[in-house]
Amino acid sequence: MPQTRMLTQSRFRLAVECPTKLFYTGKADYADRSENDPFLKALAEGGFQAGELAKAYHPGGHDLQSLDDEAALEKTKELLQLERVTIFEAAVRHENLFIRIDVLCKDGNLLDLIDVKARAYGGKGELIGKRSGKIAPTWKTHLMDVAFQDQVLKLAYPDRVVRPRLMLLDKKARATVDGLNRKFRISAAGIQRIGDCSPEALGDPVLIKVNVHQALKLIREDKYRIGHKAYDFAGYINALAEAYAADQRIKPRFDCAVCGKCEFRTTDAEETTGLKSGYKQCWLETLKFSEADFNEPNILEIGACTKKQAFLRANKFFLRDLDPLDFDLAKPLEKRQWLQVEKTVRNDPEPWIDREGLAQAFAEWTYPLHFIDFETAAVAIPFSKGRHPCETIAFQFSHHLVHADGRIEHAGEFLNTEAGVDPNVEFVRALKAALEKDEGTILHYAPHELTVLAQMVEQFAELDDVADRHELIDWIVTITGKSRSVVDLLDLVKKFYYQRDMKGSNSIKKVLPAVLNSSAALQEKYAKPAYAGTNFQNQAWIQRDQSGRVKDPYKLLGEQSIADGAAAANAYASLQFSEVPDEERAAVNDALLRYCELDTLAMVMIFEAWNAEVAG
């Protein structure tokens, strides 16, 4: 007898994004860009630690995590015969609906359904907007997940009273013991508890149970559409479950925000192996596109554009279909979007540069120029006593100097990935030492660095045991308060520069390759194996592919490299929370240092290219 295809929590979450995805998920012949995401995401966000901490707060519970689904179903039924019991990873099934519940507590006829999320909660009113009376968009995915579990549990046990709750990290809580986050480690055998993990040894709770009754009431009262038919919540779940069980493809509902980030896409190389693209299949079958149409620039590529769905409704899918009247050119963002359309449709590789605007900006700067970049993580469970959950950890920075004579220097760096050590105070001390030697202009890319420093002010104000905290806070305020010259290079990109190859993105990972491919000055300088920093010696950054284009420098870091901020946060999390051999730890540290140095060098290169243009 064939195994029933079950609608689970993860599949339900996927269907909420787009019901058509149910047809593609889990099939080996379809590409799935999200396959490796869940573990890394949970690791970086502290999901594993929060889940284990929740179990520790419920001593005596029966853990079914190691059991397969069928065995867990039987064991759950058996345990629920008891008058009082706590079950971790309880398995519940109703027809072709299946869930695993993080924590299920039974007391007589009452079932407490507790869904644990490694997410910070600030208090009542955060889940439902005070003015709108609707569920806050940032919480909707989590609450839909709980509502699904609540529905399945009630169907499976209709004679019980179900009380659904979220268990979240309490922003207002403070750890009352040191080393709390070191008590839960990830190894090949799974999560391991280190030392005494009794509730008493864990101190005051940093997780809080949140009543979600009102939010789930709103979800149940809402209407949900699949195609032209509207359902209540229970009917919506049943319709999705039936489609999944029958392996029936639900007709796509075209939503540019969803389609633009669809994970069921293939690369060109994957297509040659026969792997299918769910994304393409939707557009090919429904809009009768040809294969060639997918090579044409389309509206999904327009950066930060809120009009994509309107363009689609007007049958304007390709950039060639747009004209200036589709944009409000009096608005800088829309003017820039039209510039992207023009450059792309004309296949014009020449950059647009506002040389006068850049010259005016440069004239206000003071040398030497300090280029800085931070790598950070948000650690769910505090390192030490007195700290809050989900506080920002700044574990790394890189610092380049550009002198008035054009000389470039990798002037310093900081990295602390030592397990269980909060690096923030030493990070700020090192940064202060690096930047306080002169009054040169400080440059960063995007608001992240100033946001982190502002958070450090709040953190340090509570650190009574740090003797120089007031001195550090006062120095930070000179930076965040702009009493010193501080410039966001991203603002200059948005105002003064655009190149076709950026494809609407202002990310430094897109801007740098575009600049390198259009700047003769950079191509001449960096073709020589002459760059010497702290982590690179005799490096030639201008290397070309078979078509003659300059390769993305981030691709030159090697196969085991770290290529973006998310990967850096994941690497930090792995060194903090999992068992990593010394040799591997050293390799990760080396990769982090190379990546962060390239980030500040990237800013320097962009400045050099612009400076050459301004100088003429």
C-alpha cells in the first residue's frame, strides 16, 4: 500500500507562501535552493539552543526526537493515556495532516501546545497591531504555524481542551547565571547538555510563554484563496492537504514578491543535467512563455520597486515593455529604477556617474580616510550574567586607511570567535584604538555599523563591571552622533552611481564587480600581483574569465571561503555552539579574516574608481 503524502508544518508554511510549491517540494527532479538552509538558519539564530533550553525548563519530559514518525505517533498516544505528562517532539496525526510539537504538556483534560521559536519578544501588543487590529506581518508566519498545529491537535483529540502558546526569548529578561549559552552544544550525536542543566542551575528563565489565543482567533476568522475559491482556515488546510496527497499541482497565483525569490530555480549548469525549474514551469505553462523569454530582462529585476505587480497586471513583464511614464521621475528612487531599465534595455555597459556630486562629497572629507566593516551575530541565549537574549555580538572588524597621497594600508583588524566569550567590550576598545589617532573621515557601507555601535551604547550602560564603560560610550557617541565626519558609502552609490551589471542591486557584492569591469584605473592597478594586506600577499584582484570579464573578487577567496555576512554569522555560530576541531577552527578564522579584509578593500576600490573619474 503506497505511503500517504502528509501535509506537515514545513509543507504548510511553504504552501502559505505559494500553494504551487507543494507540487515541487521534496522531488529529486526539481531544483530546491533552500535544501541546506534550515540547519544553518537554526544554528545562526540559536534555534537548537532555544529548543533545548525549553526542554530543560520542563524537567521530566519524554523526548521523542530520535524516534521516526510512526514510532513517535505510537509513543505519543501511549503517553497521553497518563493523567499528567510532558512530551518533547510529540507526534500527532489526523488523516493526512501530521505535526511534531516542540513541547506538549497534558494535565487532565488540558493540552498545552508550546511552539518554541528562537525569536525575541518585547511584550504584549507586539503580535497584533494596535491601530490595525491585524496580525503584525513579521509574526504572521510563526502564528500561522501555531494555528496549523492547533487545528491538527484539536482534530486528533476533539475531547481535549487545547491551549496554544509560543515560547519565545524574552527581550526584557536577564540571565542570572554565567555561561548559559555554553550549556547546550551541538555535536555529531545531536544537542548535548553540559553540566547541571536543572531549572535551578539555569537561573531565572530567559524564555517566556506567550498566549496567542487572540491572534489565532483572527487567523481562523480570515479567508484564504486558492485560485478563485475562498476558504475558512480549516477548509484551507484541507484543500492544501488534499492537493498534496493527490500530488496535484495547484495553479500558480502570480505574485512578484513571491516569484522573485522562488527557491525552485535551476542554474544553467543544472538545466543541462536535466534538473527542472518549478519557477520556469509556472511561467511557461500559465503565461505561455518560450525558453528564450527567460533570457530577457524582466520586471522582477528592478531594484526596490513596489510597482511590479501593477506592471504584471498591465501585461508588462519585460523591461522592454516599460517607458518613462511608468515611473515618477521626480522621485529619486523611481528615477534610478528608470535608469536601470534604460541601461539594461540598451545593453549599455557605461556607468552613470554624477562626477560633480561625488566631487562635492569628497571635498568635505578629512584624510586619512578610514574604511571599516563589522561582522556580527545575534546570540539567542546570553553569554553572561546580566545580559539579555538576542543581543548583538560584534566579533570582527576590518580597517583600511587611504592616505592623502593615495597610499592604501590595511591598518588593522579584530576577530574573537572564542567559544563562550562575549567580545563586545574588547571589540569597541580595539576599534577606538584604531580610529582615535586622528580626525579622518570614517566610511562604512549601509547603516549596519552605526546601528551596531548604537546598540553597544545600550549594552555598555548596563555593564557595571567594566571600568572604562563611560569612556567607551562617550567615544561611540562621537561616531553615532556624527560629531566626527562619518559617511555611508551606500548613500553615495544611490545618489551618484549606477552600472548595468548591478541589476538594480546596491549591495557591495554587486557594486564591486560592476565597478571593476568598468574602471580602467582599477583594471590597470589591480591586475598586478601587488596588493599586500594582512591576509593577502602579492594578490592580483583583476583576473578574467573565458569571456574576458573581470571575475568577482569574492569568488577568488577559494572553495571553502566565506562570501557574505550571513555566511560569516553562520561560521561564528558554528564555532560557538558546535564541536569544531582546532584545525577546522583555524581554517574558519582564516576565512573570516580574508572575507572581512576584502569587504573594506571593496569600499576602497569603489572610492578609487570614483576618484579617478572625478580627477578626469
